[in-house]
Amino acid sequence: MAGKKNSSLDKVLGRIDRLDMAGLQTLVQRLARERAMLDTVFNTLQEGVLVITADGEIDYANDAAARLIGFKEEMGAATTLWRLVPGLRASLEGEGKRGKRNESPLVTREFELTYPQPRVVRLYMVPFHEDDTGEPRFAIILADITTEKKSTEELIENEKISSVLLLAAGVAHELGNPLNSLTIHLQLIERKLKKLPGSKEAGSLADSIQICQGEVTRLDGIIRNFLEAIRPRPPDLSEVNIVDVIEDVLRFQATELEDRGLKVKGELPASIPVIMADTNQLKQVFFNLIKNAMEAMQSGGALGILVRADDDAVYVRISDTGSGIKTEDLSKLFSPYHTTKTGGHGLGLMIVQRIIRDHGGHVGIESKEGAGTVVTLQFPQKHRRVRMLKS
């Protein structure tokens, strides 16, 4: 093998000055075969392999490395790694000086590439010397960790969301105890008040008690609905026509839409492929999104709802002609407790995202300040979801 010391090829190279023309031709052919085999091995690897000089000039790049950094042979010998990956040289500054003979420090970096396509790459670099007098070179391995990084970030985000939801559920549950106590004491006061002689003051107190009881009931309902909305639970999947769900939600919100002076422009096809979904959770999603759209618009605004499908998915597009969202707020929309509304709790869109993820779907938001917002939901069709689950 080419990597073994004292191989037959080494022995031939040791007496190269004694080879005749036929022997030299045989040696060249063997060297070409060995080079071709090594190229095949390196180009089979999924990781990128580079060899660079201390100045960053690329002596060798396998196919994977060339794809990752956008390197092409026709770029010429003057092409450096620093030019293809701006900022990397500053990050590695001084590593070449520390790569002295008999030392092999492993340098590790993670960086983002934007060209030829956005990727996250992990770099390993080790110095080596070809002989006793040569300048140091560096062997570099590039590993594409985009998927790994994304999966880790999603895991952290899901754990963060779960922690927030559990905390919120605990707080809401604890609020229920004093509300129960208030209800009991208000009932006791009401009974004692009825036993007192009738007077104007007694009637006024009775009215105040009824108002307090109404407010306690309202708070209890808010907490109950809040717990129902945020409590993480798997969807109870069944065949669902998404248009039917949207029409139910619109009927429920029709009075508020009318009171706000808002128009509804819907494109809801009579026939649409079914999806596997939890009807109640979908109603929660559409209620939250339509409520957000209503609160973003003034009288005369228009709520648009478009439903369409392709071979694999069903799409719902909910648009408004409201105030839009600031660019700096777009990236924070799904963060817990982030809200741009006075009195908002900042959990609505986070809950929407969790429900859509649990249904195997995706949610996207486009917005322009002063022009309105578009929310697009994507759900896998029944046959597509079954295939995804099987795979």
C-alpha cells in the first residue's frame, strides 16, 4: 500500500538512478495508478480535504472541499483559502507560527459560508512538513455540520419553549386557588347581605358583589382557556377538511369582524385534499392568527384567506392590510413573551408554531411595515404524512 514504509515502490524509488527507460515507464505508470487511487479515495469522502501553504495557497482540494468553498481548478495557483473564506485568516492568525516541527496542534473552528450556498462548516487543521527543509503545510478537513447545527438549535428552542410553557402553566394553576377563595367569600358576603334589611346601600353592595363575581368568572375562564392553549399535548389526529375548520372560526369571529368594519376576502375551494389534524388545535391556530390580523388593522381593512394545494401539501395564506411588523421584530416573533401589542402576553405565535410543528407542517411570516402581514401555513396531505412517518 502507498502509506506503508519500505514498500516495493519505496525500494524502486531508492534505485531510480539505475532504472532503464522501460523501468522508468513502469514507475511512472505505478505512480499514476497510486495517484488515481488516492484521488478516488479522497473524492469518495463526504468531508472536504485541503492542503494549503502557510500563505493559504491551495495545493490540493478534493471534490467535497471544492464544492463547500467554491474552489475551481481554473482559478489558478494564486487562489488562496483566505480569499474564498473571508475572515478565516484572522481567526487562524498565529496558528502557522505555532505549528513548529515535532508539534501537531489540532486547530478547530466553526464558521458560516454564504457562497456558493449558505452552510455551517467545522474546520480541523494540522501542520505537517514534507521534508527536513520544506516550509510547513497544513492539512485541513472541512465537515458540513449545517444539519447538525440546525437540529441542535431546534432542540434547544423546543426545550426552551417547553420550559416556558410548564412555568406558565404552573403560574396559571396557582392563580386558580385565590380565585376559588374569592368566589367562596363573595358567596358568603352575598348570603349575609340578603339577610340585612333592604336599603339603598345594600342594593349598591349587591350590585358590586355581582360585578366582582362576574370578573372572577371571567378571570377563571381566561386561565382555563390559557391552560388549554399552552398545555403541551400531542394532537388527536383524524381526517380534516381544513376549509371547514376555517369557516367555523370565521363564523365565530364574524361579529367582531363586522364591529371593527373589516372585510373578508376568502378563496376557499369547495374541494380540497384532507389532512391529518386535530380540529380543536387547528381552530386555536386560526383563531390566534385572525385575531392578530384584526388587531393590526383599522376600520376598512381587509382580511384575506387563501387555501390551495399541490401534490403533497395544503397551504393556507392569511393576509391583512394592517400596520405590518418592523424588520427588527420579525426574527423575534416566535420567541416566548415577545409581543408588540399593548397588553399582549407574547405566547400566541409560539403556540401556533408548536401546533404546526406537531402536525408536521411549517409556518412562515412575511411583513412590510405600513403595508401588512402575510402568514403562510403548510400542512402535509394525508398520503404524504403517512410516507413521512414510515420513512
